[in-house]
Amino acid sequence: MFATKFHLIIIAALGLGAATLHAQPEDEGGGGGLSRPMRVAVRFYEQGDDMQAMDRFMEILTKGDPSERSMANEYINLITHRMNTMGGAGGAPAPRLGAGSFASEPAPSRDSGAPNPAAPPRRLDPAGAVRARDKGEEMPAANKALMRKEIRARLRAAAEKSLSDLKSIEGVRAVMRENGDPDALGIPSSLLFQAGIAFQKDASKILDPLTKLIFALGTTQAVILPEGTAIGDAKVMDMRRTMGISSHLFNAGVAPPRVRVNLLNTQVDIPKALQNFKGVVIVFVYNQPLNLVVESAVGDELGPPISLGVYPSAFRPSRGQGVIVEFSVSDPPAGLVSWKFQLLQPARDGTELAPLQDVVGGGPVFHQIFWNGKQNYFGAGLPPGR
């Protein structure tokens, strides 16, 4: 029996208009009161020289003006996003926007217990030999309610299994909320990393359930703090290690707006049970808006910043399995005309891919759906992909 695979595409169109760079002046008297090290770091960032910029922002975090450390931390997150996001790269720190909801069968919010209201998407008829859905096939309201209830149960079970796997590893600590959701995790650095920034050979026993947990938590954000953050003693090596964890999550497909590293001990509340923990701490933030706007035009020639993740990468509908699909599109300086999310399947002759579902929207968006490979969720299984 072959696992079902499917193809997904996001197309995002840039709007018209002139893009504006926010480069800092190079003279000693400019920069809006910023120190010279900060102006140099920002200049490298605006020029797209991420490695030089990151080194200088880290120097500011460890040795620089305390009043500039928060800004340096924000830029380091932007650099990490830029290195791990398709399309345009990132920008100066920007206001946060709420997450959008545009596709069918959305994964529910962790706290609301139900999917966020969604504006009806524009659906395009499937092409070729793939049969279009007619009005008679629309899912009844009772089935929709049952579908949402079942998806909530699936995601809850996935989160609980991931937490169980993590807590079974000696040294890993989990702090839970009253409703059973994770509040924070503590992971000894030695379980993840070798002497430097390279992962241990068996780090997957932690990284795999951690990735599954974050996918299962929907719109929840994960804040990664390096060892020593709670007491204000994080070293550069510890900072680089946290960025290795965030890069792993981005490469797995977790939307960059959902993950950030925090290199300061003043911007996040660490649970009391982990304030003296020796290792990496991951704090989960619920019901907070995502940052889906960028202000720099650096990287715009590649298109707007987008992400697409599918977990797991293959599944068997006949066994009642499914996958979590999440995507994000951020708004660059030039603006967005539209974006399109496509779910494709092979045509009947197997030679071409044809749309199974198209969703079109405009503006920045983060969205997550659950896909089980069946028509209308409860219907017949769809043909397996390549």
C-alpha cells in the first residue's frame, strides 16, 4: 500500500508601487540616536549581508547598549526568518496583524474550541478529468460540526502524544496549563547539541515530537530562549543554538511568524518552574496576533515572504490518517494583489496535475487546515498522488 502524497502551490502576486528601503545613515550624527554599532548592523541587514549583520547584532546583545538590545533581538529574528522563508526576506520590525482564515476544513484555535470565522473563498472548477463539485455535494451543516469536532480531537491527540514522547526523555521538563495545553518546555542543551552548534546524532528523538507538537497547536506561537536567558547570562553559543532549533522548525514547514527566538529575559514570562532550568526553554504563547507585515524591500525580487508546511509528509487515508497543512503569506512594502493556494491531484490518465481545490485571497494571511484525502472529509478516498 502506497502512502498518499499530494502537491500544493502558493502563488503570491506583488502589488504595484515603489518600495522603500529603510537604510540607516552612515554618518556619526545620523541614525535617529542609534549607536554606531547598531547603525552598522542595520546597514548590513538592509544590504542583505545577513551573516555580518547577525554577528553585530549578537555583539550588541552581549556587550552593547542595553537600550538597543530589544531592537537587536528583533532583527535577529528577521534574519532567521529571511534565511528560512521562500520569497522576499523580511524587513524592519513591524506592527502585528491578526491571522487570517481562508481555506476549508480549518484546524481550530486552541482556546476557542472552534475554527475562526472565514470569509467564503473563491473556488475554481477543477480542470480536465477531475470532476467539479456540484451544489448537491456540499457538506451538510451537521457534518461540518462533526468534522470540526473530530479535527479538534485529532489535534488534541497529536499534541498529547508529542508531549508524552517528550516527557518520556530523561531531563526534559514540561509545564502545563490548567486546560492541559503546554505552557513551556525545558530541554537540556546536551540532549540537542554537541560541543558546538551541531545537533546530536539522536536529536531527532526530541526535534520530531517537538515539530509535531507545534504543528498540532494551530496558531500558537513558540518562543525559544537560549540557556542562561532567565538569569541574563546567555552566551553567543547559546544564542546560535536557539537559531538552529528555529531553523529546523522552519525547514520542517512551520510558518516563520509562529516561531521566534528571544535572547532577552525581559520580553517573555518564563514559568516559575523553569526559571532556574539549565538548558533551552520553549514558551508557548496563545491568542496573540502574528507579525505578517514586512517593511524592507530587500529580497522583494523573489516575491513576498511565503511559507508552506505539511506534517507528516505522507499518510494513508484508508487507515484514517491525515495531515496538517499550514501556509503564510506576508505583506511586503510593494503590497499584495492576491495569493492563491492550490491543492492538486493527478488527472485520470496520470500525466498531469489538476486542481482539486483553489483558494484565492488578498493581503497577508496565516492559515492551517487538516486534510484526510477524502471527498468532503467523510466521502470516498481520492486517488493517491505521486
